[in-house]
Amino acid sequence: MHGINGFMNPTPEIVAKRANKLADFSHIPSEYELDNAINILGIKAAVVNHKSTGQTMAVVDTGWALKISKKDVKSDKMSDKLHELVSKLIFQPVKINNIEILNQSSFKLKGQEVPYVKVKVDLSGEKKETVEGIVGVVDTENEKQKLLVSFNKENKYNNKVAEKLFNSISIK
């Protein structure tokens, strides 16, 4: 595939190659599918879907656009940081209208404590809906930090689905 269609609808091989820059997805369980890998204005993301629940997970490198640290996740600044990140995603077909932080917690990822905020997000665009999920921060091998994001429709989010996927990959 070439041109804009190849960029917007990459082959599975191209998706895997792009995603591999963020994490090793070669050992994900069969109930998950590596769906896409994108780079928009320096923000890179590899997106995985859980086939039976429709839950979406992503490893995100915010690059130069915005730094979110573990300290931010644990502070009252996280709401501001999320709104700042969303403001940089103005070219997306889905608009984020409201972000509500429900609580703060953490989970273990290969021996590392990953702090996260559970959020409720109102979306509009092609269809209007509310989703729930998490935004967490993980330390990488090269002493950088990446975001771990997971969401599903309101009242359908399952943290165990996200944790299983994140524990099956090696974040770079």
C-alpha cells in the first residue's frame, strides 16, 4: 500500500513494525489483536483491542508534546495534564469533551508499580458516547516514561483485561 491509503490503513506487517518501536507485542495472548500504530505530531501510540470485550489498550509515547510522570499521576495536576494532552490531539475525528478523574490507584507490571488514574471521558464526533478507563505511567528500559492507556464503554471497563495485556508485552 502506498500514499495516503497506506498511511491510514497500513498492513498488519507495517503496524507490527511501527508498534515494535514502543513495545514488543510478539507474545500477546490470542484474545488480543494489535490494531494500529500511529504517530501524530510526535505522539506515538500502539493500539491493541481485546476481541471479546471491545476494550482498547495503548502504549503511548507523548514525545516532545507533553511529559506526564508517575509523580503527576499521583498528584492533583493529572487532570490538567490530561486536558493539555487532549488539546494537542485536535486533528482526531473524535472530540474529547470532558475528562473526570474517578480515582487513583496502581498495579504491578513485571515488578514495577504503575500508578494510574481511572477516568470517565465524554466523547463526541461520529457518535457520542462515554467511556471509562485508565491512564498510567510506566518506566521504560531506557529510563523514559510511557503512558499505558485502556478504555471501554461506560460500565464495561475491566482492569484485569488491561493488566493481562500490559504484562504480556515488553515496553521499550
